[in-house]
Amino acid sequence: MPIAMTMICLYNDHRIDTTRAWWVVVANGNLKMLRERRALSLSELALMSNVSRGTINRIENGKQKPSPSTIRKLAQALNVNVEELTSDQGRLI
């Protein structure tokens, strides 16, 4: 049975537990919620983040695991820190 491995990456002095982070981005709906809160379409966020529209769509629908680099790009485009995008400390209201 394969053992799940957690990868910790460091971006701008922020540690990202990629196993946990991608799950929170998808399961809590943080990415979609933040995108919609800013009234951004998938295409607009793709242009702002340099992440393809298809990739963002697959991440939002739980079909693709975002890399640490993608998480960072999306956070920058949404003008939030990585922790806010990957936080599981309750949903933003």
C-alpha cells in the first residue's frame, strides 16, 4: 500500500504543506469563493495569474491538485496571502 507523502515547500517565507494545502483549496472551496467574491470569471483569473482557465476549472472541481507554484500565483492574482487561500480555519464570509 503506498504511503502518502507530504511535501513542504517554502515560498516567500511561507511554508506550504502541499498535501494539506491543495485539499483545503478544493474542499473548502476557497479558490472559487475568493474568485467569485471578486466577481472574476475563470478567464479573468487565468489572465491575471498566468494559470490556464482549464487548470483553474479542474482545481475548483477537485480534478487537479495545484502545485505550490500555482497556489502562489493564484493567491497573488486574488490579492490574498497563501495562508488565506489554503486556510481551513472557517470559511470567509
